[in-house]
Amino acid sequence: MNKTLLFIIILVVVFGGVVWFLGKRGGEEISSPPPPPPPTQLPVSPTPTPISSLVGSPARTPTPTPTQIVATPKTAAVNMTDSGFNPAETTINAGDTVRFVNQGNQARWPASAIHPTHDLYPEKGGCISSSFDACRGLAKGESFLFTFNVKGSWPYHDHLAPSFKGIIIVQ
């Protein structure tokens, strides 16, 4: 039994030596990665060199400036009389204002169609539904101003005399 144990120990030592010897190359172990090469440093100039001096200056081309035409908002007038709206049809641009002026003897209440809900013009916020609503009868000489921001055809009426109708066309 002692001979068998001694044989196994010698075999392990020899095998370990062979593995160690084969694992070495020129004094370095194969399992160790080679050291990284030192970083290459480029010379640093104290003052940056403009690219144009390296590649030549291109001819300067003026950059065109877009011209924006901004329409100045305008105010159109619609007179409210004892016989209706004058003019009954008014065409304006988005962002323009319409001044409804009562020139009649009776109170007038301009508002978005449809009577009595006033909800056809889509911007909300008036006293009933739409923001296009004077919210009360206007006495002779009083006026109501409304700015139309939404494009479309917007019928309106006099809430106090629903048969008086008109239309604002917003382009």
C-alpha cells in the first residue's frame, strides 16, 4: 500500500511540474495577459488652429433670411338695427375682431347659433356655452367685440330676436 501511495504522489508532482513548465513562455505565464501598450500622446498646441487654415476658407455665402408676412389683426363692424344685422355676412381672417354695434332702439344680444344654446362656435367660455356670446342685451350705442380664432363659417343670431341672423366667415 505504501508503494501505491508513493507512486501516486510522484505521479501528481511530475504531472504538476509538466503543466507548470508548459504554462511558461520565456519566463512569463501564459495565463497573464500582456501589459497594455503605453498610450500614444499627440502633441498639444497651446493655441487651437482654426479649421479654415487647414482646409482653406470656403467662399462666404450670405444666408437668406425668410421673410415673414404677419397680418395685422383687423376689426370689422356689424351694425345691429331694428331690422337685423348689417351686413348679414362678414368675411374676416383668423385672429380678426368683429365689433357688433347696437344702432337700433331695442336691446340686441349677438351670440353664436344655435338658439338658445349658443354652442356652434367651438371656443367655450361664454355665459351659456360658446365664448361667442355677448351674455346680455346691449342698449342703443353699446357694442360687443369678439375675436374669431377658429377658421370656418360661424352663423349667429340675436338672442332677443332669434329671427335676426348673420354669418361670420373666418379664413
